Amino acid sequence: MVGVSTAVGHLMLRLTDCVFMCKHDQLKTNNISERYSWINLYMTWNKAQQYCRVNYTDLVSIRNESENMEIMKKAQSNPFWIGLFNDPWKWSDGGQSKFKKWSNQEPNNWSLNEECVEIWPNGTWNDADCSLLVFPALQCQFVLYY
């Protein structure tokens, strides 16, 4: 299933074949491959968060540039949801962090309903509609923290 939305002269496809990754906090390792697992499921930001809270802990919170880069390595150049939401922006796990890595001219609330945050392949952040899937990619990813 493919949903379509338009933005400023170009077409963005939002695909429903999406995956997300879970973080394994109990593993005390610096090896990112051992701390994250990929799960093949289709979900909006809210559904991904709900799934994570039932099965793990919460969507990932990013506290600094090092964590942002570490997660981007695992993402393999695909966009994905993070646990930052609403305005004023706060982390879904209740954690405190002033670190933000907004893309140029973001957040902009372009669709007037952009209350969730995705990371783009370049590692910068974009505010997006929570009910839509991450774009533009052949697969999108949700990152779960646990």
C-alpha cells in the first residue's frame, strides 16, 4: 500500500512496508549491532510508540551528537521516527535533553499537524505528521528505545 502527499512542487511517497529498531539496554556493550534489533512492522509514530511501550520501553531519545551518529549508522541511510514529539518539543520517555539537530528551516509545521520527529538520511531532524509514514524511502524505520 502506498500513500501519496505533495509538497512544494514535488511528490513524496509514503510506503507502508516499514521497519523499526529496538534498543537493548540490558546489553552493556559499545557494539551498536548488539544494542539494536530491527523489526518488520508497519506503524505510524503513535502505533510504534505503543508497540514499544508494550514490548520494550519507548521510542529512542537522542541526548547528544554521538548518539545521533551512532543511530544513523544503524539506520543505513533510511529515515525513521524518534521519540521527540509535540511543541514544545519533549521526549516520549520523559528524559531531559537540550540536544536538537533540526534540518535547515525545521521545525516548520509545514502541514499544520507536524507533531512528531523523524531523522533524515543526513542525520538531521524533521517535524512530521504523526499519522504518516516516514519518507521518501523504499522502507521506513522506527527506532525504539529499550
